[in-house]
Amino acid sequence: MTISGQPVLRAAIVTLQGRREDNQDFAAIAEPPLRDAAARGFVAAVADGIGGARGGRVAAEVSVRGFMEAYYGLPETLGMEQLLDRCLGSVNRWVHAMGRVDPELAHMGTTFSGLIFRGRRAYLAHVGDSRIYRLRGDDPELLTLDHTLSGPGLDHVLYRAVGLDPGLRIDYSVYPLEPHDRFLLCSDGLHGSLEQEQIKAILQERATPETTAEALALRAFEQGSQDNITALVVDVIALPPAERQTLRLAIETLPLLELPKTGEMMDGYRMERLLSSGRYSALFLAADTLSQGKPVVVKFPHPRVASEREYYDAFVREAWIGARVKSPWVGEVLEQPPGRQTRLYSVMPFYPGVTLEYALVQRPRIDLEAGIDLALKLCKAVHALHRQQIVHRDIKPDNVLLEPGGGLKLLDLGIARLPAWDEDQADPVPGTPSYMAPEMFQGERGSIATDVFALGVTLYRMFAGGAYPYGEVEPFSRPRFSVPKPLTAHRPDLPAWLDAVLTRAIAADPAQRPADAVELAYELEAGLEKGGGRRSPRRRLPLYERNPLQFWKAVAALLLTLLTVAGLRLSLPSCRPAGAALHLKKTLESR
């Protein structure tokens, strides 16, 4: 299913009569009419009829078909929650009325579980004990609540369903979509016969929707399901990019407030502890209480530090980039469901690990192979941005997270430069001075070449144990870019080819730098594979370089010993052995 401006989906339905005389389940997937294709999205729904044989089937099919027709027929100007309520409400009234006037349809009703895939979100409407599951990564989650009575032998008795009463209260929720999300809509003939672990295992196999739906239905039948069995599987293949103006309108309605306190609850996030507090923002480790306490990082702007316009622009940038760049090497920004967020902040997954800057302080020496491995991953992260014409503008060790398993994440996209993004040319050029290319001090606002320069400085510092090639640049100063200090002056154990590659990356003239991060990565890989014979000869480091303190202690002890010996010699009386004097006398007489 492919429609411009909507998610790309692949879906399949399998329904079995099972051990019943007829099949009262009904499921369908609908595409919008061509006139509404760009705005309406796709609808998927499952219904499980109750009542007499004919009545249950009629109720299920009428509910699904009627809901879809109403959704595509009502005006788009209605809010989504109001739209879903009208669609299912009208169906409920018809089913309830027909069940009261037609003897063949007496007491008919049905469950209903539906999803609307529109834009970058899924809108859920549910009543009864059919279910909707979502598999994200390897973690399945049940998104619906069964509306059945509790107690022994009562778990099959519905207290809420389409057609039971003239009025209907539906469960409504919204979920941001991600590529590779998988949804399962199913009747109780399936989930009532399979354990949760069995459903999870089959969904995790990531077979095609057709194969997965068939496997689920057949497994439920084999395990003795006495009911009809229906499985509808939807895979999200790709998402449309978020529109900049839509993001800006949504973000600019959020107030900029004081920082929260540790332990405070906000929009379902419980602030656990402060991770860091910089000049412009503060990061809190938080628990998402609406997702089983899942750890996340919430980023708040510092009030009164920069103009509100700059802050809102930064958060719009991060949201816009998060909607477009999906890379294992770039930190993700989590999209929030409509209505949840009440103030300005952004939410990211919690990535365990330390920044590259922290690692440089703790263990400043990195060997060649491990350093090249990190360098290649960082080049991939930068290329993932450049491929979308996004310039990071603040690549530095503080914004590189090293994960325990060897992974890497490039963070902080708040000052990135975006294609066709209007900037106030009067604003100062953003960035950290020590990583800014010379042309940025002349007014260049950021390019692939300036990112390559910052990447080169970052890699130089990683290998040099924290030293800067041109020295550390103070804010508001205008540095002079002469000849950078050779990397081998800090690390004589590293090969000369690495020094040459990094010297080219940090060249003052942008024309002399690698064309992009891919070219830099190629030079590093080629050097590692072919440059072994050009390495500087390895030598054992002298004590002065290995342990300066121990060296000077040894020198002081030696000097003290020499002074003591010299003092003893000066204090002894001058004398000569008698034998020596007699020998001298005879020698003189013989002459």
C-alpha cells in the first residue's frame, strides 16, 4: 500500500471458521478514495460477532464496513477523536436498532478493534475483547483492554460491545509510528488459545504478513480453539517525512517553563535524576510511566539564556531531523502522541554509556585499531546526516556517545543546518569554537566541509589523548590557523599515514579536505589495511613519558646521593700513604 504523504504498509488477513458451524468474524483493510488519498490514510479493523449465527456475522461485517465508509465520508475538518466517535457511534446505533426490531438479528452485537494509519501516527478505536498488539523491535505490547467481566467463568462475558446499548463508549488512543513497527489485530479465538509468549515468538520471526497471519491462525486451531480465528497483520515499511510547518505550529504552542525538579511527574514522565546541565539545556533521566517505566532522556531548554525563537527553532530542527534520519549511529528523537506534551522539551531513548570527552579524560590513550573502528562509525553517523543535506555544525567529543557494546551515537542536533531552512543572517554562527573551521569565523554558516573539519578535530583529539591540533580556542576570539601540531608529537607510537589523513581533514583550506565523511572513512580504512609498513617504528617509551612523577623522584634521589658523597669527600683530612711518599722520594733522587 503506497500513497504519497502516507505510510507505506504491507498487510494480510487470515480468518478460519475453526470448530464453529459458521464464521462470525469479519476483518478488512481499506484504502482511501483517490480524492482523499493524501489526507485520509488506511483503515484496518477486526470484529467478532455475538448473538445468533446470522446476527453475529451481520453485526461484525456491518460494523467494519460501516465504520470505513463513515470515516472516508465524514468531513476531514473534524478532529480525529470526534471523527472516530461519530463513525463507531453511528454504526452502534444501527446495530442496536436492528437487533431490537428484526427477530433474526435479535440481540446481535460485535467487538470492534480498528487502526487508522495516517501520516506518521496510528489512531486506535476499540471496544470488546478483540485485541491489538504492536511489535516494536523485539518488544510486543498489548495496546487494548478486554471489556469482559472478571471472575471465574466470566472472562467471556462482554460488558461493552457494539450494539449492546444505544450509547457506546470507545477506547481511543494515538501512537507515533516507526519504520518496521508490526501490528496484530485478532479475535479472541486466537489470543484465547495462544500464550503471550507464543504470539510474541511468531511475530518476532518477522516473516511476511501473509505467512505470519497464517502461522498464528493455524497454531491457535492446532491448540484446540473452539471459536472463529482471525489474524490481521500490518507491517509499517516506511513513513512520510514530517512537514516543517506542521512541526513548528505544534512546537510553538508549547510554553517554555522553569526546569523541573528531581522526582517531579510531568506528562507521564517521572524525573529520576539530572544527567547534565549545560549552557542552553538540561538533560534528565526519566521513567516513562505510560510505557511500563521505560527509561528515557528528557531535554529541557534553560529559560532566559537564549531567545525563545532560538529555542523553538532548535526543537523544531531536532523533531524534523528525527522524522527523516533513521541510523544506528545517530541519536533518535521520540515523537510524542498528540495531547501528551504540555511544555517545551524533547524525549530521546536512554543510551547507556559515556561521552567520548569523558572517555578521553578517563583513559586518554587509545590503540590504532580501536580508534579507527570508532572513527569509521562516526563517519557513518555524519554521512547519514549529509545524505539528507543536513549539516550537524557541532561535532565534538561531548556529542559522541560510546555505548558499552561498541556502538556509537552522534547526539545534539539542535543547531544543525537544514536544507531550505531560513536563518537570520544576523545571528552568530553556531558551534563550539575549537571545532569550527576557519571559514566559519569569516561568516560561513556551515557546510559539509565544515563538518569534515570538526570531525577531523574530534578524531585528532581522540588519538592525541585530548590535545587540540591548533590549540583550544576561547569563545569570542579569532584564532590563527597556521600549521597544526603533528599527531605523532603526541603519539609517536601511531603511524605516519594516520597523521597525514587527519592533517588533511583539518586543513585550513576547505579545498584540501576530503570531499565528505565517506572519503575520510575510505582513507582511514585504506591506511589501516595498506599502511602497516609506513608506521613509525614502535619503541619502548622512556620512564619520563610513562611516569613523569616516578622519573623526577628517581632524579632527586640520585642527586641527593651524589651530594652526600661529595660532602663526605670534602670533610676528610688530606693525607697520603707512607709508602707512596717513600716511592716519590726515591724517584726524585734517581733523577
